[in-house]
Amino acid sequence: MANIIRRDPFREMLSWNRAMEHMLNNFYEDGELGFGEPLNLRMPLDVIESDEEFIVKADVAGIDPDNIEITYTDNNLSIKGEMTEEREEEGDEGRYHLRERRYGTFSRTISMPGSVDVENIQAETKNGVLKIHLPKKEEVKPRRIEIKGGTKQNVIEGKSKNK
């Protein structure tokens, strides 16, 4: 004898809705996406190389420089920090119609393409942009090599290879 199973599409849709609601609650409450990935703010960076130094620029508008930590270890530059949430006072009137500004922790680690003089790294902020100056070590800077002999002195420019 065959069993008859009743299908209830509304119950199935409600079950799917609960699963999505559970995933979104985990996303906002735990700071995780529900897949084991932490919810971090993404900080855009620019890395520029000149003959003398590397320059890293990062957008940090609205972040207190005291809440930013910069470290350099094993040829890796790390920038970590936190953007705090602005809390409204109890007596304030009004409500948000749109709230897109983010808050929370952020971190970026990038591998630098060459040797850096760690003792002379400097950082500054201006107009919401963090600018980190990473001077190159002397052995990786380009140098001129003279060729002796003949009546005319020729100069050949070259760059040393980064290790």
C-alpha cells in the first residue's frame, strides 16, 4: 500500500523564510556572514613606488588617528583600526531615513614589493587620507655607474633587483 504525502507549498515557503531570517540575524548580531567569514570593513589602498620610497595611501575619513595601528613585519605592512558608531542621546528627536555609514573594525595587510628602511617609516593624515612613507633601503635604490675610458664619459643608469 502506498503512502500519500500532502504537499503544503506555504509551509515550505515559510520554512525557507525562517532559514533566511536566521542567516541574516547571524550576520547582523554576531558580526559574521553565517559562513565563518568575519564582517570587516574594506579599506581601499593605493601603493606607489618612486626611486626613493614606497607610498601607501588609504582612505580613513572619519576615523580618529588614535584608533589606527600601523605595523611592519617581515616585509608586510599591516593597517588595523576601528571606526566607532555614533550613538544618539536619549532625548534627541528624529529618526534615520537612511543609514549607510559603516562602523566596526578593519584591517589590511599587504606585502611590500621591495626592501624597506624600517627605522625611517613615517605616517601622516590629511583630508581623510592616511599616507605612509616607506623609504627604500640604500641597496635597492637605483645608482649611476660610470664607464671609464675614451674621450667622452658615458653614464649608464640601472636599477638593482629587489630581493
